[in-house]
Amino acid sequence: MAMPPSEPRLRPDQFDRYRRHLSLPELGVDGQARLLESSVLLIGAGGLGCPLALYLAAAGVGRIGLVDDDVVDVSNLQRQILYRTSDVGRLKVEAAAERIEALNPDVRVDQFALRLDSSNALEIFADYDVIVDGTDNFPTRYLSNDACVLLGKPNVYGSIYRFEGQASVFDAKQGPCYRCLYPEPPPPGAVPSCEEGGVLGVLPGMVAIIQATETVKLLTGVGRSLAGRLLAYDALAMEWNEFRLKKDPECPVCGPDPTVTELIDYQGFCGFNPSETDAPGVVQVSAADLRARLEGPGDMLLLDVREPEEVVKASIEGARAVPLADLEARLGEIEAWRDRPVIVHCHHGGRSAQACAELIRLGFSQVENLDGGIEAWSLTVDDGVPRY
């Protein structure tokens, strides 16, 4: 006696929407059904998170969580393709959810307009099959990694800077985790942010496509994942390089004898003091005011805390260069200005605000930050200073 046919796992309209997936023998109806039944958490709704969200939603991932506490800024529109000019000032997760739901009504969007930290990560991560890291800071990368290891979830990693990007899958069940690749974070300020260093607008799309592909593969069980491999992309040379990664037997979180068995203070681990990062109470000075003071009487130290390769590209005449990461070690070079005016600058003002807070902590009494950094100086005072 013939068995009755099994119930189809897709609705008729879904057969039409996902027809190109259904034509792939590796996916078919079963693979598409798995996507519709799956869940993905995107950490960050910025340069990487925007194309990731669009591609995963279009592919039919049934549930997408978005974690981001930021609002849309006009400077985001150069690369964060989920947003329109009319979205400026809106919460990113709110604007992103609206766009995703308009693209594919099959997708449920969870909005987390909050900052991910050790108090909420495990609870949020627990409900999702795959975690995708699209963040731009080291504390959140280490937090995401450790939470994924503790929960046994794959972490699809991506990062971008200027013209370069990286992508991998960190899954402690199959291979190394992020800490195996980067056991220790760099010193605060040693790696400029995308805001300070810039990023090619199309670069996030290239890296996000790799992350989206890896995510779909993990959810459907097809192909070979990037676990144990790191792809590095150079947009200027249009080159991809692959690096083999090994599990660190002494890794403190995924090794056989872990010392990290719960989430920790990741700001502290990465050397960030929130009060210093936000730099409350630091006096700001405009580029125009700095020019007037440089031209006037009086003794003053102009301190440049950018990296040496940045100083070679552009500098303000008379500035003394001491990179932020070396500031405390080289304090003797500026000791004479402990009770005299010091104005600190970097590229856009972020690292110099941290340096100001550190100098104030160390007893310097007349410290100010150049608002907007050397970028503001070039735009408003001296266009002969190159912008980069």
C-alpha cells in the first residue's frame, strides 16, 4: 500500500519566493525549510550588519535579532546600506527592522536597542542558532567570543578597516576561537577606529557577503565552513589570502583547562576605562582657537597622540608626537608641562580625549582636547595639511 505524500514544508508563495534556492540540489525544500526555521543574531547594525541583514532576510532566515544602541548618522550612509537619508536620527534597529520586514514578511525581527555587555549577552545569545559578529571594537569581540564558547554556539566573525577586511568562523566544537587567534587585545588606541582611520564604503559588503554565506552554510549543513581558516581581503590589490588557524591548547576559554568560565569585565580586559573613553570633563578647544593661541604669546605644548604612520601623512607644525599607547611610558618627555597648558590632538578627537583623561589622572593640570582633531584643523584652518 502506498504511503500518503508528506505535507509540504513550504507555502505556495514561498515556493515562488525561494525558487532559486529550491533549484539547488544541496538546498532544496529541506534546506529552505531549515532556513525559515532558524535564527541568527547580528551584533551591530552598521557597515557589516546592514548587508548581512539584507542577504539573510532575502535568503529566508526566519528570525533575525539585531543588537545596536546607536542611531543613524548621516556619516553612516556612505556604507550602511539599510538606511536612507530620512532615517537619520532614528534608532538603527528600528529603521533596520522596518526595511527587513518590507523586504521579506517571512522574517521576524527582534530589536535590542541596547549595548551588549556581560550582564545580558548570555541571555540574548541563548535564543539564537548562530551569532554573527559585525562589531568594531575589541571589548565586544572578546565578549561575543567568550559567550559563544560558553554556550557552544558558532561565531561568524568579520572585521573591516580602511581597505582591508577579515572573515572566519570561530566554533570551539570544531576548531579555534577568537582568543586562539588573538590571545590579548592591542593597547587602547593602538588600532584606530574606522571613524579615525576611514573605511572604503563598499568594503563592508565584501566581508559581509562572506559572513552571510558562512551563516547560510551553518544553518543548512551544506559545504565546508571557514572554521580553522581566516580569509583576509585587500581591496586595493583585489587579493584574498587564506590563513590556517590552530586551536590554542592553552586558550583560557576554549582550552582543556579554561580559566574563563564566566563572562568578565571586557572593558577592563581590553584596557578601556569607560570614564576615560567618554572623557567627561575634558575641555574642548576648537581648531580656530588653537590657531589663535599658537600665534599668540605664551608657552604651550601641542601633543599629537596618533600613530607614527599617521604623523608622516599629515602634521601640525610644532606638535610633539607621542602615540597614545606609549603615553605613560614616555611621560618623562612631557614632564615639564605638568603645570602648563597642554593641547592634545589625534585624527578626529577620540584618542586624544582618552589621552587627556589619562594625563589628568596622572596629575597634569591644564589639559585640553582639540575638537575634531587634525581633520578639523585641515578643514577649517590650514588646507595645506593633507586629509587622510
